[in-house]
Amino acid sequence: MILLFADGTAFAGTSFGARRSVRGEVVFHTGMVGYVEALTDPSYRGQILALTYPLQGNYGVPAGPFESASIQVQGLIVHRHAALASHRTSELSLADWLCRHDVPAIEGVDTRRLTRYLRERGTLEGRLLADGDEQERDSDRAGDQDHVDMRHVLDLVAPSQVAEFAGGDLRVLLIDTGAKDSIARCLNAEGATVVRVPWSDPWERRLGEVDGVVLANGPGDPRRLAESESLQRVQEALRRELPTLGICLGHQWLAQAAGAAIYKLPYGHRSHNQPVIDRTTGRAYLTTQNHGYAVDATTLDAGFEPWFANLNDQSNEGLRHRDKPFRSVQFHPEASAGPRDTRFVFREFLRMAGESRVARRVPSSR
């Protein structure tokens, strides 16, 4: 099996997943653990994921919980996978799990060389060619592998129905563009009931029934959200001054509603050790991230200010409104996997939601 790029660069290896060919955007993730969470993260839909840590699969695959109901990546690239898993919660090997979900994977790749290749050239589309398809590498047929139409990727990862997860008196509307399940679990754990709705749902009609809105993570180009009526829905939530929290794609969604421009990063941030600094306190945190685009904070409306910044490249990692209950973060406060140091973001959001609920309560007549 080989990984092939348009310039002819090839990385050879051995198949250990489903034996089929695919194509997609090739991205790398530098986390040492967390392959179960990464593979089931809907933000990776349509992408071929390269894991830079040299050994993967050593603790197997548990029964759950996962970040979604299935593996989301197009394909997986590792240096070496452990055929024999060892962990008390393991129920499947990584290879068996990939085969069960019909996801191709390749091992034996020099992932250090691959990462340097992507860092020098930026994120590129590549093809995983299964044995038997390699002879078609230079032909027109080589472009016929399974791929995801990224123009409609949000419809592939969003749920088709509304679901409610009971957790407390506060009610939060989670706008699902491919939300990690851990976001709902964290909100539940902090005492909120979560109403999870598809991003394309006319969810503005539900704003009077909830205490806050969470704009979730998801795959694809966030600039496409600005082309849809969903941007007006976010602006309606802001007009009502309903507490709003954006996470990852949701951060970029909120920023666009506030007038900001979005740009594509050379190779994105995908790891569990991305350092950010809180501009308001000067305190630094290690965070989990998975995104290929960033917000140009210089283009924001006057009421917003930068909240967090990335300490590696100084890109924007969060926004807050100076006077109103609007917040957003580019990283994942739920982690899964990764450090949980920034889960205070959920508590801060729910504090604002609680205060807003009290403020909206009509005094009883005597």
C-alpha cells in the first residue's frame, strides 16, 4: 500500500486496515495517546490522518464512550501498530476496529519524513492506494477512490434529529456541526440539560426555550457557514444577548457573525499539547486542538476582544465580548483526549447562562 501525493511523492507501507483505496486531505496529529478519540472525532471527516507518535494501538479499543458512533477519518497512517493490544478495557485491536468500519490504514511509513513534507508544503490532498491499485497511480483511474465532498460535509456529520440529554435545570442548545460527544457529556456533568439540534435546523425558534447556546466543532471550511442562513441564526442569538459559547468551528462561526475574516493555516493545529495564553490573566494552558483554519482577530467588531492566543504562532485561540455574554475558544475544553485544564470554560459559560436566566425571570405579582 502507498500514500501518493500529486507531485509524485510516495510513502510505502503495509496495509493493516480495510483493503481499499481512498483520497482526502492528509493531516498530522502529534498527540502521544488518544487515537480512539481522534479517529471518532467528526472534525476529521474527509481527512487522512497521520499519527506522529511511532507506536499506535498498544492499548486497543474499548467499548466506549467514543466521540461519535463511528470512525470518521478517510484513512490512517502510522509508523507501527501493535497487533497485540494490552489494556483491561480493550475489546478490539486497532486493526480489527478499522476493518469493522471499512477504514484503510498503512503502517511502516516514515512519519517523521511525512510530517516534514507536510510542514514544508502545507496540508495537501493525498491518496491511499491499496495493493492492486498501485499500478493505476499515474492513470485517470487513480482519481476514482472514495472521497468526501467537503462542500456538503456538515450534512454528513450532523444528526438528523433533535435529541435531549437531561443533566440539570439549565437548558443549553447545542448546535451540532459534527460535535464531539464529550461536549454534551461535559455540559451534563456541570449541571446542564443539553438539547442537541442539527446545524441546518431552524433552531432560532428554540432560543426562547433555553438559557444558552453552544456552537460546536466540525469539519470543513468554516467560511462556507458565512454563505448560509445559519450565520443569521447566530446573529439572532447575539441580538437577543443569549449567552453563547463557540468551540473550534463554533469559534470561527461566532467570529464570522461578529464580522471577522477567516484564513487557512499552513498545516493546522492537531495535538494535545498546543500551548495557549489567556490574554486577560497572563496564564498559560496546554490544550487539545484540531483545526486547519484561524480567525483574523484584527477584523472583529469593536465589542469583541482576543481572549486566548497560541504561543507557537500567535494565532487567535479565543474571543470574548467586552460587555455581553459571548465567548469562544479555538481549542477543545472538553479535551478527550488531552489535558482538562480548560474545562473552566464550560463552568464560566454556565455561570453566565444562570445569571441570564435569573435576569430574564419575570417577578411574581403580589
